[in-house]
Amino acid sequence: MTRVRAMRADARRNHDRLLRAAVEAFAEHGEGASLDDIAKRAGVGSGTLYRHFPTRRALLEAAYLDRIEAVAARADELAARLPPGAALLEWLTELAAGMIQVRGLKALLGSAVTDAGPAAAPACGDCVKSAAARLVGAAQREGTLRPDVDPVDVLRLAHGVVTASELADGEGRHIRRYLTLLTEGLRPGAGHRAPGA
């Protein structure tokens, strides 16, 4: 019994060391960081890494799970103190800034909103999609967001804003401006104005 417990504790330590090494490596090299290098940083063999994390995406998800859950939780914090439309804009701004600041997060969240089906989407994306659904629904009820907009549409567009901001300066200084343009364009009637109006 003692041997089994020791093995479990050892496996847990390896798991934690791999996660710490992965966070460091992804921060330095983005989502394409070498998995062999991550294993070496953690002081374990590649086989140990793959036993804990069978795919690169599984490792990315585990490395960023706490951060993604914190971003999702911010949706409720913002909704409690801001009007729905403002809460959505603020949350999207924080989400987009995180995608620029945390290398690898953009790729992970991007795969959460692809058309490839639920099996291809990372499980950690569910909490972000759920948060977006709450904020989008509230903004639609408030009348500041058109009713035909889907929460996943908003997340995909925010992902595009991050790409646009990276093209502009690589540092995210244009995120707020681009997201303001986006959310104003998604207001009811925004797409139906007469030219020049």
C-alpha cells in the first residue's frame, strides 16, 4: 500500500513539474515549443510526458486551464458591475489582451471556436463559450447587441481582432479601438443604415 501511494505521489510531482515547465516553454516559444525540451526542463523522459499529456493540445489545455477559468469568471464579475453592453466590451478587451500577452493562448482559444466539431475543440474552451453566452444574451436583452449574433460569432470576431491588432503593432494597443468598432457594428440596426447615414 505504501508503494502504491509513493508511486501516486511521484506521478503527481511529475505532472506538476511538467505543467510548470510547459508554462515556461510556451511563454518563451509559443504553442510550438518543443515537447522534448519541456520534458527535459521537467527532469523526466518524453514517455512520461506523453503518459500525462498524450497530445500537444492536452498539454496546452492543462497549462492554461487556470488562466482560462479566471478569464471566464471575469465575465460574471464585470456583469455584476457594468451594463450588459459595456460588460461584454470590457470582457472581450481582457480576453483579447490575454491572447496577445500569453503565447499559445490565442491558438488554444481559436481551436475552441472552429467548425471542426466538439471532438476537435479543447474542453477548456467550454467555460469561455459559456461566459460569452451569458454576456451576449444579456447584451441582446438590453438591446445593445443584435439578436441574430451567436456567442461563438463574437468569440471568432474577437479572435480576428487580436490578429488585426498583432498586424498593427504586435502589442495590442489597438485592441480597444477595434473591439469598439466591432461591437458598434453589431448593434441592432447598425448593418441596415442608409449609405452616408
